[in-house]
Amino acid sequence: MNRANTVIITLAVLAAVAAAFWLLLAAPALTGNEINMPVGVTAQSAIHYELHMVILKICVVIGVLVFGAMFTSIVLHRKSRGHRPAEFSHNTSAEIVWTIIPVLILISMAIPATTALVKMEDASGADLTIKVTGFQWKWKYEYLDEEVAFISALSADSNAARQLRSGIDPATVDNYLLDVDHPLVLPVGKKVRFLITADDVIHAWWVPDFGWKRDAIPGFVNEAWTLIEQPGTYRGQCAELCGKDHGFMPIVVEALPEPEFQAWLAAQKTRSQAEAQTVASEWTTDRLLERGRAVYATHCATCHQEDGGGLAPAFPALAGSPVSTGPLQENIRVVLEGREGTAMQAFGDLLSATDIAAALTYTRNAFGNDTGDVVQPRTIAETTQH
Ligand SMILES: [Cu+2]
């Protein structure tokens, strides 16, 4: 092979590398599939994307230069062509050059990276603050200063399909394991600050389209922020690995234009005020049982099972349980305070007085537990105030 052929081959390899890179960038337009990192929908994810592209381009240029030089010397200066290796062992000017150039490259990468980091951490000047608390296995969202708070748990469809031998094909469930009963609703174009913590074990709040993920750690409050630029529904998951149901506590964010968001918020406030009033009123047994069945399905059935039969050995049956059929005060205490050191959490922090009263009334009368006890929401409200 003559020299001209070798040069042509080397150039062809370099051209192929460069073409592959541009194809990577053009892929979404050509195939509809994203190979590159997605851009996301927030001010912050745009910062990440720009930084990623700057660094990627620098890396590609370095890669082409280094591999180009390597392949050229391997091919053109190989032994079979009669080349002999040089025998010097030090070259001060070469050493200075190959130290200074990488240092300059690293500095030129550190500047945009640090700028991006500083912007990512700056949660000041937020229009709205949301406190996010991770529980086993659901999220609680509190709109601070707005007196709006709710629990967001896996949607009933997904929950039914995921049960062992449910007989339901997950492929038939819309957004299987990525749907919740009450999504977090946020305004578009507003800076939203998050205070993220957990009540029991470590969780992690992650919506990929937002471009960040934060650990939710008991006893710590982590800060984060977002500014969503496009209305839409964004889905994420608890990204914690260690624990049986982190994969079943998804996150759904509905981003609404400001006026629609305000309307939603007003409706929520009216609802929670109405709820506060009904706590004081006398509830009929049927109403409590009906509500209790729903609360039980969402908040208790994962462990104690739909039929109250429990899941031996870890989760006791409530059907015939000495607590669910024994003295009422003890049952109230177990549900409000939980059982320290077990998966039985303190529901007093998690559910409203009405929900707890309904769940107690239901579990003391369902599954053959015919105690006939009716627990009024006001009884629970009085207990928790002390
Ligand atoms: Cu989790």
C-alpha cells in the first residue's frame, strides 16, 4: 500500500467519526428517536443541556485529534515500512506543551460547569414553595403559605395490576406504574422552590424532564427549584433503590398556565376548608364505611391486603386481629402512632382525621370484625390535638 492510499484511509476514518457525531445530533430529526441527552422542559434542564453540548463538542474534537494522530502514526510509521523507534527519553518542551494544553482545556471546561452549578443551586426569589415528604410508599405535597396539602399515591389501576397473580396485563394499563391518584399541580413560567424530606426511609424525588433529582432524607431538608417552560404532564419516580416499594411511588406533575393553576389552587382551598368543617359534624356509619373502604384500598391494602388477610409473616391480618377487634383506644393509638421500628407507620402525620376515622370504622367492621364501632372524625381530631 502506498503512502497516498494510507492517507486516504486515515482521512476516511476521521470523516466517519465526524459523520457519526453529526448523525447523533441530527438523529431526532431523521428518526424521531432521541440518542442525545433530552433537552427537558425547565430553565434548569436547558442549562444542563447547553453544558452537556459544550463538553461533548470539546471531547469530540479532542477524540478526533488524539485518535487521528494515533492511527496516523500507527499506520504510516509501522515497523514493516522500515521505521525505527526514536530513542530519546525526555523532551522538556513536549512535556511543557502536553501539561499546559490539558490545563487550559480543563479550565475552559470548569468555567461553564461552575457557572451552571451556581445557577442550579440558586433557589432564591421563588414564587411558590412546595414541601415534598417521602413516605413508605407515597409522596406528600404541601403548598406552603397556601394551606393546601395532599397525598399522592400510585393510581388504583396500576396498583391492582401490580398485585401478585392479579391476572391483569400491565400492557393494558395506561402509564403503568407512572400514574398517581393526585398529581402535583404547578404553574408554568414561575420559579418553584422545593423543600424535600422524608418521614421514614430515604427516598429520592426525580422527574427526568426537570433535569434534577434530590434525595429525600429523614431529618434533613434538601432544597431544589424548577421553572417549567411548557404546560404538560411530566412523569417521574422515586429513584431510591433500597426498599421494596420505591418502584411503586411514582411522581406526576401537571404544569398548568398561571390562570388555570390559580383556579385549581382556589378549588383546593375551598375543598380543604369544607373538609375542616365536616370534621366537626356527625358522620353516618354508611358514609364512614364507604370512605373507609377507599382509604383502606389506597393506604392499608398494600400491606394488610384487600381482604384484610395480611401477608405472613411480615404483615399481620386485620381480619380477627386482637387490635382491630379489641379496645378502641389501643386501635386508634396504633394507627395514629404506628409501631416504632416496623413498617406500620404513624398515620397521624399522613392522613386527615376524617380518613383515619373512616379507616378505623371500616377495619373494625369489615372482614368479619363485627365490632359495630363507629369512629367519628372529631374523636380523632381531638386525640391528635393533645
Ligand atoms: Cu421511595
